[in-house]
Amino acid sequence: MGLVVAIAAVFLAVPLALLLPARRWRGLLLAAVPAGVFAYFVSLLDRAAEGRPLTWSAEWFPSLGVELALRADGLALLFGLLIAGIGAFILVYAEAYMAGKPGAGRLEATLLAFMGAMLGVVFADDVITLFVAWELTSVTSFLLISFEQEKLKARKAAVQALLVTGAGGLALLAGLVVLGQAAGTYRISAMSAEAVAGSSLATGALVLVLLGAFTKSAQVPFHFWLPGAMAAPTPVSAYLHSATMVKAGVYLLARLHPVLGELEGWRPAVVSVGAATLAVGAFVAVHERDLKRILASTTVGALGFLTMLLGLGTELAIKAAMVFVVGHALYKGALFMAAGAIDHGTGTRMVDELGGLRRAMPWTFAAVAAGSVGLAGFGPVLAFIGKEAALEAGLEDGGAAGGWALAAIVTSGALFTAAAVVLLRPFFGAERAPGHPHEGSAGLLAGPLALGALSIGLALAPGVIEGRLIAPAAAAVAGEPVKVSLKLWHGFNTALGLSALSVGGGVLLGLGVRRLTAPTGRLMGARWFPSGPKVYDWLYYGMQRLARFHTVWVQRGYLRGYIAVVLLTFVGLAWAALVRWGGSIERDWLTPAFYEAAVAATIVAGATTAIVHMSRLAAVTALGAVGFGVAIVYALFGAPDLALTQIVMETLTVMLFVLVFYRLPKLVDRGPMRRRLRDGAIALAVGVTMTVLVLASLGHQQGQPISSYFGETAYLEAFGKNVVNVILVDFRALDTLGEIVVLGTAAFGVFALLRVRRWSR
């Protein structure tokens, strides 16, 4: 029950953020909620390390086997601690960042809602529960990215993120349902890799789940939405796009690794996509000039790095991934918040417009320095331990996947180091900035300094998280106990040499690039290159053009056209069914008696006269002939009461029509001949189809006829001798009452209109 209370507490703080006045202490008060949740998660670490994860479940849809199920194992607690811990710093930072700006409470409330959704994702033990929380993260992130809704850029970025991750979410829903069917359960902890592998649904589930994970974690070719989401305020970027939302896809891959990791397509697909994303993110990062976009591109690369490690799937690779998850969240959160402090203190985030900030902003420089060392992955930081373990995993693999991983890590390491040098450039050289540089407030600096210090402190004392956090998380991913030994210094070895080589090359590259080269738009958006943003624009605006064409072509504003579409659809489906399942017409129905043919001919003649005659009075009279012909049909086939009812109603209807239509002007034009022929053909097709359907259905009786039941029940239970009356009054009592109410309402409406007309005179 404690898990439910912890997640509910975060959601209950949402209205509190909206109601509290805008004061400096509001951020601290709101941050106390995730801080308390963080402390509660810490208390669960020992249980997870001992293999006794806390669980909770409640029935949701028992008939479908769906439960509201939560489970706090090592993997869930690792992500939960990051979400709650960094979330507490973000709330304090957001209050300081939004000081004096409207909408601060709305921003903090949405951040809390997003925090609760992310906690739901990582602690869910039922795939349907996981998906509901997953989609809630997409909705809340849309609200956060579009927070400055008066800006077109923010609105477009929010829609782009929602469409990409939402489309992936639909694929994920299908994949999770298929996976549940293949495994025979929707409980993730109860799924068996052997049961899934033995199912014919395994490949489909794998493809759909990977699509959902890749879109959420911005993997190639879906990576383009994440840099665009930098239109959001910096607190949003620091939280969603470094430590939480974008890691949801990585979390999903880690969570389902024990179930899907042994399938044939898992390793090549995940490793290749992760390596490509790592390379693209690192390459794009060194060509950006906006601090936040540099960090966003390196985040894309880091997500690819984590994905690639999970694709390798060895014990060492999984350990490296878990360490790097923590290290990346710490240094990237610090860098994002420091970038916001730079923007806040100088009025710009453009690297080539800044210089010499070290003296004016020493604390911000300290945070950026700690974060940049983490980005480079070389030095006394937690990310260095994860990177070294990743290099060792690639060397240990020995196969093609390991070779690709090594090449990607070394190459991207150099580019990440160059990006780290670029991030430090604003603090050196001659002092320059559009405004007057000044240090940020304590609220702006507390988060980046604390996260930077943690990044270094945990690297110097890795035993703090080794046994209680990293080992249980790695065991949850591997599906078996994993031996974890974290050390900052492993001596001189091949991994250290490769790391030093890549970092040295990156430093030279970063120092040698005196002027930023072509922006990403030119590099990745050439006319011949089908980049992600271009493909998205083609699809997005193409769908809009298709929708406009469809609307113009179908929604023409003419009732005649809508009815024609409905009728032609009916005709097509009816004949398709007749051809598919067959239908036979008894010969007796094709040879009617003389009087039956005469009645039918009268009805057809009346209908034809009503169509072609130019006089409304003559048309109404002809329709009366049709009605009386139907009454004769009732009489011929043993329904005299229906015949009498039809005669009475037809007489009244004709009289009313004559009284009303007599005052209308004569018909002048019935439209062009082509349109009349078309409408006649449609009407004839519908009539023929209905005739064939009725005649064919007479020869296909399924089950016992209900007529005998009505006859016996009407006399024995309803005590009536007229079956039709009993059906109307007893069997269809509410239906008949509804018809009476409709007629009565229409009568009152007509009466009111007549009175209005009388008063208007």
C-alpha cells in the first residue's frame, strides 16, 4: 500500500501547486513531496537487494486478467529514485526560474503530474497499467513543452513530440497486448521467456514493443523530436529530456529484457539502432550553437548508448547501462539547469555570443565544469565508471555487435568531449554577453551544484550505490543475480587507453573548432537527404492536404450526396456478402400469382408517377396508391389488422400532405438529366439489393422461428388474442411509449410554431 500512497501523494500535490501563492517557499514546500517519496524509496532498497520486492495489486478488469499492479524491485527503485530525487531539485529550480513570470504554479503542477505518471510507468507490474501511465507521460509532456503557448515554435514542438511518441504509444499498446497473449499473462513479473519464444506472436510483439520504446527514447529515425522539444522552459528540459521521460523507452527495454532479450531479432535491432543513434547525436551536438540544443543532441547520443548496451545484453553491458543511467541523469540535469542559469544571467544561450563568464558566474562555472567532465566521460565522475564498463563489455563481446559498439563508443566519445569543450567556452576568453552577466539565485544554483557534486561524490565512493542500487537493478534486467564491482580506477588497460584516446582527440577537436560549422539544419536537412524532420513534415502536412481534399470531396454540404454515399456503401457491402457467403432464392418467389403481380405493378407504377410528375398533388396521390398497395399486400398475407392500420394512416397522411403541399409553389426544375439518371440508378440499385436480400433471407432460417413463441405467450401470459396488439403494448412497451413521446413532442412543436406565426402577425 505504501507504493500507492507514494504515487498518490505526488498527484495530490498538483492542486496544491495551483492554489499556493507565488512565494519563494512554494518551491521548497512542493519539493518536500518528492523528497519524502525519495526517502521512502530508499527504505525499500534493502528489500529489493534481498530479492523481496514490495508488491501491491487490485482487480481492475478481472474478466480480462488486467490488474492495477505495482512492484518495487531494483530496476524500478533505481528509476524511481532518479525521478523523485531530481524532481525535488527541479521544483526548487522552477520556482526560482519562473520568479516574476506568470504561470509558475501551472508549470509546477504539470511537472508534478508528469512525475506521478513516470512513477506509474516504472513501478507498474501489469502491462495495461504501464501503458496508461505511459500515455499520461505523453499528455503531460505535451502540456509542458507547449507551456509558452503564445509561441508558435513551442506549439509546433509539442505537437511533434505528441504525434511521434503517441504513434509509438499505439504500437506499444498493440505490442503489450500481443505480448500478454503470447506469455499467457499481463503481469510482467510472471512472464516467461520460454513461453513467449514458443509463441507465433513473439516476433510481432517484439517489433511493436521496440517501436514504442524507440519513439519514446528518441532513437534514430525518431530522434528529431527531442531537440525540437527544447522550445520548452529550461526546468522542463532539465527534467523531461535528461532524467525522466526520454529514459522511459530505455526503462521499457530494460524491463522486458528478461522476456524478449533472447529472441532472435532483439540483439541486432537494438544494438544497430542504439549505435546509429549514438553516432548521430554526437555528430549533431558539435554543430549546434544553442546550449540547450547541444545538450539535447548529446542526450540523444546518450540514449543510443544505453540502448546499445541493453542490446548487447551481457552481464558487463547491463552493469554499465545501470551505472550510466545514474551518471547521465546527474551530469545532464546539472548541465541543463546551468544552461538555464546562463540564459537567466546573460539573456542568451548562444555559445558564440558568450565569453569570460568565469569571473561573473563562478558557481555556474563549477556546475558546468562538473557536468562537462561527466559528458566527456573521463575523470572522477560516475559516467566515467559506466563508460569504462561499456568499453570492457565491447572488448569482451568479441563479435560483430561488440565491434560496432566499440567503434561507436570511441568515436562518439571524441565528439562528446568536443561538445563538452564547447560548453566550457563561454567561461573563458574576453568577457562578452548581450546583457550584464550575473550569478543566479540560490534556487537556480542549488540543483546543478548538488547534482554535479553527486556525480563526483558517487564516483569517489561507488560502494554507496554498488550493492543496494546497481546490483539489484542489473539483476532485474538480466533476470538473474549479477556480480557488480564498481571502481573508479581499474589500472592501465585497453579500455582506459581507448577512452583516453577518444577524449584526447575530442579535446583537440573542441579546441581546434574556433568557429561553429554549418548548423544542423544544413547538415541534416539537405534536399537529397531524407532527414527525420523532413519526413515528419512530409507526413504531417501531407495528411493535412489529404484531409482537406477528402473534406472538399466528401463533405460537399449536399444531403443528396451524403445519402448517395451511404446507400452505395450499403449496396456494395450487401452484394459482397451475398457473393462471399452465397445466397439462393426459392423458385416459388420468382413466379408470383396474377393478383400478386398486379399489386406489385400498381405499387411500382405509383412510385414511378410520384418521381416523374411535376405536380405535387399528383405525386402525393400516386404515393397514396403505393400505400394502399402495401395495405393490400398485408391483407393477402394474413395481416388484416396491419392492413386496416395502413389504410387509416395512409388516408390521413395523404390528406395532410395535400393540405400542406397545396400552398407550395409548383415544381419548376428537377435538376439536369444526368443527375436525375444517376439518382435513379442509385435508387434502382438499392431497391434491387433489398429485394434480393429479402428473398435470399427467406431461404436461410437460423434457429426456431419466434412467431410461435409470440403466439403462445400472447394468449397464455399476456391474456390477449390479438398478437400484434400484445407485441406493441407488452413486448415492445417501452419502444411504443418512446414513439408516443416522440409524436407528442412533435405535436407540441408544431403547435408552438403555429402560435408563433399567429403572434408574429
